Amino acid sequence: MGPHTYDAATTSYGDSDESRQKEVQRPRLKSLIQESHHDFPKAQSPYIISRYQKIDHGVLLGRGLSDMKKVSHCGGKQLLIACAEAFSENRVEDFEVLVEETQKFVSIRGEPIQRLGAYMLEGLVARQKASGRTIYHALQCKEPRSGDLLSYNQTLYEICPHLKFGYMAANGAIAEAVRNEDRIHIIDFQIAQGNQWVTLIQALAARPRCPPRVRITGIGDPVSKYNQGNNLLAVEERLSMMSQKFNIPLEFHPLAVLSSEVTRDMLDIRPEEVLVVNFAFHLHGIPDESVDVNNPRDGLLRMVKGLSPKLTTLVEQESNTNTIPFLARFVETLDYYSAVFESIDVKPRCDSKERINVEQCCLAKDIVNIIACEDKDRVERHELLGKWKSRLGMAGFKPYPLSSYVNSVIRALLRSHSDKYTLLEKDCEVLLGWKDRNLISVSAWQ
């Protein structure tokens, strides 16, 4: 989950190596937008699907089109899963028919499942056309218009408060760990727009005694237009303004390099500073042992442990999409983002056009990558907290308590948004969720 732009009408793939080798179908979001007047049927109008039957967890199963029949009603989730199952079983005719039927019910302007369905169906068709790599690369390298990205992310934090409060929980642990320190160095892997540090800088500046000197090393992906060059400059300008506004000494060091290639020498570690390392919605994008025999994900954790930080914070999506088979991954993605899209609608804070921009720019790219890409091209490889705990433990880290006070504040703020948001505290971790689905995990380590 992060800053992304999804604009099928203007995206061009002409410069990629793959496009020179073969013609690749452009994303179908444009056609989906044109068809956005379609909604789920208000009445239970029958339509044709294959010979499918519901099983206890809601998946539709089928084995061919020989017994086509009408059914009175079928939910959007079931249709999407049926499409994915037909693809995974290489039932080409079934897949084409189901895609055609499902297109009638998806809409980027509709209900949560309709909007999510548009992006998931896009991912399925891209996978079937073998165009996932090209589409994702184009989206990753497409630079958003000036000012749009910051606005979209700010809106996302307002309509998806579990993201903002995930940052707050990590910041609470950091503030507690450095409460008596005068010189602090924060290394932020994947700094994005720097949104996380607003509340921490305010808290540090409000100390009864003189505020500490803070240095932030912000690491940005040198490939993605969202994190390199002008964006890192914009983050530097924003942090400079905050330094002046809150009267706190603040130094920013931008570092445009892949996280897996970061070395100690790049980080300017100073013995007089207490070190904090932050991984927020980033570590899942580093290849692990299932992708690269060198296991850069665990290697990065070992490198960070070797820096002897006082605290390392981890904020991640609570989802399992790394090594499970395709169909299970599709169902997991559908379940996870169904909760996200449903939570967006609970208390609208933006008009329809703005919400569409936010969902396309900040959510759609990740969804397409999870569904349409494989091997090294699939960078969205989420793991559950239990797996992260195992990785961190093997790298030599030990759990560090989160701030119970900050968690209580977050709980109250979540309730002000909706009583359907949940916060579960256990041991040295916190899980933020929607209804019965955990969405974000936050943990701290030393």
C-alpha cells in the first residue's frame, strides 16, 4: 500500500523491452471506466454462469460449460473467485465467459466490492494476457502530476485511518525509546512523503527541556518516480518547514538507492547519536528466499541489526500473499481489500472523483501486482505478523514494548471514525483492523 498513479488512458509502454518483443494489451481500466454505469442488479435478475456450486467459505467451484444454467443471484466476490479459479485450472472458455459476466458488475464508481472488483478483474486479465510485468513497470515509473501525490496520500490517511494510526503506534514506541536522548538519527527505509514524522517531530519539539537534534536519513527507490529525485527534495523542503515551525533542529539526508543495496557506509552512523530504524509498509517488497537464493529480506534485517539500533519499528499489512498458491492468494487479496474498500465508505471525507483518484493512485497498483505478476516481478509479498516475528528473531532482534498510552489514544480516535475499527494489543505488538479482519500490524524491536 503506497503512493501510486493508475491512469490507463495516458500510460505508454512503448519504451519497454517487452513491448518491442510482442504486442501487449493495454490495461482495461479505460473500458471499465466507460462501463461504470453498470451496477449490481437491484433485483435478483438471473444470468448465465458455468456449473458452479457454493461451498462453505463462499468459493464457487465448477468443471466446465457443459451444463450452463441460470441462477437467481450470485455475489460479486463469488464471481471474482470463479474467474480466478477458472484461470488457475486453465479452463479458458469458462474464464472468458466469467470475465464477460463479471465486467457487467464491476464499477470504479460503485459499491466497495464493485470498485475493488474492477481492479481485481484488471489484474486477472493482465495475468491472462501476460502483460502484468509491463503494466506494473509502467505504473511504477509514471510520475504523478506535481502536488497530486501528497494530496492523494493525505486523503488516503483520512479515509483509511488505520494507516495513519499504524504510523502513530510506531512513533509512540520511538518517542518512548528516545525520551532522554539529545541526538537522534532515524533511518527510514522507503520514506515516501515523510508523513509518518509529522506527529513524532511535534512530540519531540514539545519536550519540557530543549528539543533534541534530529537527523533523518530517508531512503527512496531510485526506480520509482514516487520516491526519487524531486520527491526526496519535496520531503526535504517539508521537513525543513517543520523544523522552523516547531523550532527543532532537523537535518535530512536523502538516499536514492534500493533498500537491499544499502550498506553501513552509506548511512553515516555517528557514535554520539542514538539510532532508530523504521520499516513502514516496505519490508514486504524486499525479495525473500522464495524469490532470491541470497534472501535480501533477511539479509537487510541482519545488516540493520549490525548497526546496533536502539529501536527498530515495523509496520506492515496483515496479509498472507507471499508464497501461497495463486488461487489462495487471490482469495486472500479479495478478503483483505474488501475490508479496506468497505472501511473507506463508512464515513466519506471526499467526493466521488477524489475517492476514485485516491483508490486508483494508492491501491490499484498493489492489487494488480499481487494478482498479475510472478517471480521477481511480484514485489507485493505480504506476510503475517507471526512470520515477521520469526524473521526478526532469527536476525537477533528482541521485542520492545509499544506505548500503552499512545495505543489508548489511537483506540479512542479509531472509535471516533467508526465502532467497526478494532485495535488488538498483545505482548509487544498491536493489530489494527476493520470488523473481524486485521489490516495492519505494528511491532517494535531492539
